[in-house]
Amino acid sequence: MLLISRLTFLTFLLHLLFHFTNGFNTTAAAKADVGIILDLQTPLGKMYKTCISMAIEDFYSKNTYKTMIVPHFKDSNSDIVSAASTAIDLLKNSEVIAIFGPQRSIQADFVIDIGDKVNVPIISPATSPSLSPHESPFFIRSSWSSASQAKAVAAIVNHFGWREVVLVYEDTNYGSGLLPFLAEDLLESNALVSNMTLISPSADNDAILERLFELKKMQTRVFVVHMLPPVASRFFKMARRAGMMEEGYAWIIADALTSLLDSVDSETIEAMQGVVGVKACSPRSSEVHNFTGRWRKRFRQENMELETSELNVFGLWAYDTIVALAESVERVGVDASPRFNKTGVGRGNLTDLEAIGTSNSGPKLAHLLKNFTSKGLSGDFMIKNGELQPSVFEIMNVIGNGANSVGFWKKNHGISKRLKKGDDNDDPKQRLGAVVWPGQTSEAPRGWGVAAANARKLRIGVPTKCRTSQLLDVSIDEETGKVNASGFCIDVFEEAMISLPYPVQFEYIAFKNADQNSTFYNYDSLIQQLALKKLDGVVADVTMSAKRSKQADITIPYIESGISTVVPIKESKESSWDFMEPLSGQLWLTTGAFFVFTGFVVWVLEHRFNEEFQGPLHQQVGMILWFAFSTLTFSQKEKVKSNLSRFVVIVWLFAVLVLTASYTANLTSLRTVKQLDDTTDFRDITMKGESVGFKEGSFVRAALDATQPDESKFKVLTSFQEYDEALSLGTTRGGVAAIVDNLPSIKLFLNDYCHKYTMTGSIHRNSGFGFPFQKNSPLAPDVSRAILEMKENGKMDQISRKWFGGGGCGSSNATAADSKRLTVNNFKGLFLITGLSSFSALAIFLFIFFYKNRLVWGSHTSLKHKLAQLFDRRAKQSEKSKAMSCMCCGEVKWSTIELVVTRP
């Protein structure tokens, strides 16, 4: 007995010595009792306890304070009722001024209500966003809300270009709390949550395996898992057993599981190889390193039964939270007066909670804690509006015996390999470190693949009726019921599917109208089947439109399209003056003037020594006109001898060639245009009140409704044969005046009926033909890329030539807008060249003429006087009459003029 007493006394002395050496103020005037409610049977609860104890010791070992926190650790036994009853016990019997915990969200939900009732701050590390500090004035969250990680997870999905994900979560308040935030952030990253699967914590392995096999039947290969370690451990073991931890699958785990990977067994780690996760980033400072060493040593001493356990960011947050609480308690102080105000508490049968009253220091303490900032072990420790503010998430990859860091995510900065600015790669694809995916592959999964062998094939709807078999031809085998489809649309679709980097199984589903009397399928009704999830895609000559894009995702167009009008070719009204129409009146006059001018220039250049350009006056005038106009048919027989004349004639013949060719071409064009109807566009036709036809189920109806509200003027037609019959009848006999359709269909129609009809009017462009798929289907962008490749490598042209040939005669039809009468402006350059050539030749001739006869112009006696003397002398000779005749004709021999010049 004496020995026991001595040992007890020695233990007491050692305890006092311990406190003294650590700087505890044992003479503190007031002690602040604080309740600590944890799941002390779990590794996380044990870690919290060690961190909290060390935080209190470290805080009070540095300085002397007026107050000192006295922790009261209580075990909630992972039970909701136990956590609530423990909180009441702490408030009633220990009169705690604050409570740290519980650590689970479902437990904290009850305790927070108790704290609100008695005005005591509840500082909980529960991460569920369903617990809102805004709704409780006495709730302070000492960890990051799990909602804050949603953007980081969405950033990873967006980084790898995944379009669909499946959410797998445990069936608890904690598990479901993240879903709305994650779905919203994924949607902002152009990704869709295609399925949400819950796993009950009480589910056995067979039930989990059954749910996994259901997920395996889906095409989506990206899974986001939000579970705590107890459930996640069994889930991933079953996922490996189901063959879903192999190449092609992508798994992303949430913060809580990633941070607690150290607490799971090695078999679970082996099953999770290739998993990517996010967790709160903790600083790698010397302070953290030193604290981790001290913590590890103490934790192992206190929990020798645990094999392995590592400190994580939740422990650092708990440490910083207790330091913040200690500083706040020091500022508020602890009065000697009663801690709880029981004024107004009536007597009688009161519950334990009612008998407690309200805390006197609670409101002040909660006010300080709800907005607290400091520099702690976890980095920038900032509580704002009652919630610890998130900063940086670390992206981890489970490989080997644990998780390796491959990058970081920070708000307003995105994903990066390193935290330091300026160290990132400019290429977004290189902003994340090398990730090893399930199946030990470094190639990122596509996120979408072939379903399991027992899963259904893709259902591709095809209409049973189409206007032409060249576009689409569908038949059903009566014996087997198999749908056989062919045509341009089918060939393009199947070639695109073959080009995909992964195999896709599909089958054609033939769809008919609900109205059995209809012979053509309504494409809007067909696309509606996608919105109803009855089809996965549609293959037909479906024109893209804004209305249809709201119900389905449509690929880029594989045929450019537009709306135009087909009208009958009508007999032209003959006119006696049709030949004048190719050229304008001004151009006719200008051309005639140049004919005369060119003839005159040639006569001047040739007349003095070319006998064919000599003779009586009336003969020379006729020669001028004859020579010029004979060049129209290149039938002039007169030979020109002067080089200047040849130059003028060559240029003029070129001008005549251009004029005649242009005249002929424009005359042909105008004659063709005259065969068209007077109206050139469906808008003009509808404004005149004439009937217009269009295909059944076509979006063209919307364009027609905008121009003609009278629906009786619209006629629905189903085939090219009906097009022909309606146009042949015309409006007066119950037909139509024009057909409005998209360009591909019009070209196919005119290939067979170009001798009767033609395309006219302006082309109203639209988006063309595309393949519709269900909303947010990953196939839509992949098939679009395949279509682009087909256009670039020439496969699209090969398919077009196979079904459409080299083009029909319909493509050569001209429109009125393309034909105009030729004017002078069209030939200004030609006339300028011709005029300059003629004037230049004439100028050169005159220069030579006056240069050789400069003595005549320099004589004192006029040329007229010289010529008179010459004619007088020659009149006396025997050839007087001949000389007179020559003078009257204006033909003076050059030799005679030379004689005059040389005589004195």
C-alpha cells in the first residue's frame, strides 16, 4: 500500500514537471472547458485527438495566458444518438463553452441544432455542403466544404475532353451532398452526368457487384466516386472483380477518400491502381515536417494497435482550429460568473436541454471564430462567414503502394503541374503530369467505348420512306425482320463509324409514321425519338436547324445545303428584235462609230498608193464602209499594203472577235433566261398567291409560313414523281407553280427532269445535312471529326460520285440574275485600245507626210498657186481632159506635186 502511494505521488510530481517544462500556466485565473466529440474508435478520430492535444500543449507552452482550454474528449461511437447525447452531457455537466466535432456530417447535423439552442459554438470538420454556416449562427466549419472540390473534378474531366460521367456515391447525407454541385460544374465544363448510382453502406459484396455489372453495360467509361473509406474499400475490390479496373476505364475519387488513402488496406490500394483523385493541398514547409515527426512518434505511442496511419490535412486543420479557438477564448475571456444564463427558465418538468439555459460567452466567441484569419500549419488558415475557405487542390494518382502527385488545381488558374506561376507549359495538354491509368497504360481513356457483349447495340433510326433511293433506301426482310439500308446517307454514316478509333456496334431501326396514310416520314417526329431516349441516332437526309438542335446534338454537315426554287421551263415569246437585246443601244452606236472610224483610217493610210482604195468619190466612200463591216465575218478581200494599215486592221480584228463572241454568248444566255418563268424566287411566287409544293416533314415549311400565311397555297409532296406531276399541272389545274426544297434534293431531281424544269431564284443558305444523336452524346463530336477527315482524304467525293455521278444537266441552268445586257462599260478597255491604235497610226502617217513635204509649206508661193500654174500648163497639152478629171476626183499624183515643188 505504501508502495502504491509513493508511485501515485511520483506520477503527480512528474505530471506537474511536464506541464512546467512545457510552459503551461498552471496558475491561470480561468479555465475554458471545451468539448471534443470524435469517433475515437476510427483512425481518423484517433488522429484528430492527437492533433488537438498537441495543439493545446504547443499553444500554452509559448506564453502565459489568462485562460486555458481544458479538453473533454468524448467518444460518439460512430452513432448519431450517442453524439447528440454526449453533446448534452458536456453542456449540462461540464458547461463547455464550445464543442469541437462531431466529425461526421450526419452527427453534426443534430449537434448543431443543440448548439443553436444554447448559443454554444459548434466547430465541426464535417464537409457535407448540406450543413450551411449561413443557416446557423453558431456553426463553424473547420474544413473545406466538399462542394469546393466539384470544380477541381470538373476541371479534370474537361482536361481530358470527356463528355459524360457516371456518379457513384454512398447512400448517406455525406454522399448525396456533393451531387448538385458536381452536376452543375460538370455541365459548365461541357460534360453531362449520364447516371447516378448509389451504394448503400450496408450493401453486401454481391449487391455491389450487381450494380457494377449494370454500370458496365453502359458506354460511359468515366466514373466519379464519392465515398468514405469503409464503403469505398469494398466497392473498388468488387470493381476489379467485375473487370472494370482495366484499360479504357477512368476513375476519379473525391477529396475525403483521397486524403484518407493511408487508412485503407493494401488490398484496396492494389485494386485502385490507376485511380485519379483530388485532395486539399497541404504545404510542405519545415514546420509541417517537424510537426509530422513529433505527431508520428506520439501517435504510435498512444495507438500501438494500429499498423499504419499517416497525418493528413484534416489533422492540420484540427490543429489550426484549436489554436484559433484558444486565441478567441483568450480574447473573450472566461468570467467567474455562471457560464450559462438560466434566467427565464421555468420550473417544472424540463428536459436536460431546456435546463441548460444559454451560454453567456457563446455569441462573442462565435462572432470571433466565424471570421478568423491566421498563418497555421495548413497554410493560410482563413475562416470566412463561418466556413474555412478552400485554396489549392492537389491531383493524385494511385500507383504502387500509394498516391503520387501529378498536378494541382487552383481557382482562377486551373490545372498546372506546379504551384509556382510561370512554370506551367503553354500547351494545356501538358499541364498535368504523367498519369498511369487502370490497366497500367499512360494513354488517357476516351471516356466512352463499346458496351459489354450482352449490352444492347446502338439504335439508329432510319425512315421507311425517302424521296429518292440515291439518298436513302430502306427495306425490311419479311422473314428475318432485318432492316436493310443503302444510299448516300448510309454510306457516309457507315464510313464515319468505321473511321472511329473504337468499334461501335449498331443496328438500324425502321420507323414509320403513326399515321398509316402518310407515305413519308416526318423528320421532326423522328428526331423527337432521340429526346425520348427511344433512339441513339438518326440517319437520313435531315437538314440541320435551330429547332432540331434543341432536341438532339447534330454533327457537322456532310452535305452543304440551302433552299431554292424549281420552276417549269416555259416557251419563250418570240420577238422580231430579240437579236438587239444582247447589246445596249449605246453600245450599238459606239460599235457602229468605230466601224466607220476604222474604215476611214485604213482608207487614209492606203489611198495614195493602193489602187483598191482609189477611184471616184462615191466608190471610195463605199470602200470605207465595206471594208470596215466586212471584218465582222473576216471576209474582206482588199489587201492592205502599208504596215500602219496592217497594225490598225490586226487590232480591229481582235476587237471584232471579242465583240462577236460576247454577242453570241449573251444572246444564248438571254434566250435561255427567256424560257424561265417571270418569277424567280419562291417569295415572289407566294406573294402572287400561287401554290408552292414542298416535301413532307421538311423544315422548309417554316420558311414558307413566313412568306404566305394562307396554308391552302402549300401542297405537301412526297416523291420526285409527285414533283413532276404537280409542276406539269400548274396552279390553274390543281398543281403547283414551283417546288421549294434543299439543294441536294433539287440537284437529284433535275438530274432526271432537267429538260422540263430548272432551278431559279436566289439560294437561301442553311446548315446542310447532319446526323442527329441524343443530347450530349459523345458520338456527335467524334462523328463530326470523322466527317472532316472524309472530306479531307477524298472519301466523301468518292461516295458522292458513286451515288450522284459527275453532275446532272440541271446544274448548267442559268438564272436571270446571272444574265445582263452588255454595255459600253463592259468594253471600255477594248475601245480604248482600238482608238489609240488607230489614232497612233494616223499620227505617224501625218508626221511622215509633213516631214517629207516640208519644202512645200516653207515656200513663199502658196501651194494653191503652184497647183493652179501646174494645171494651166497641162491643160494646154493633149491630156488636158484627163488631168482635169484627175483634179476633180481629188486624185493628184505624188509625182506631179514633186514637180511643182522642184520647179523654181
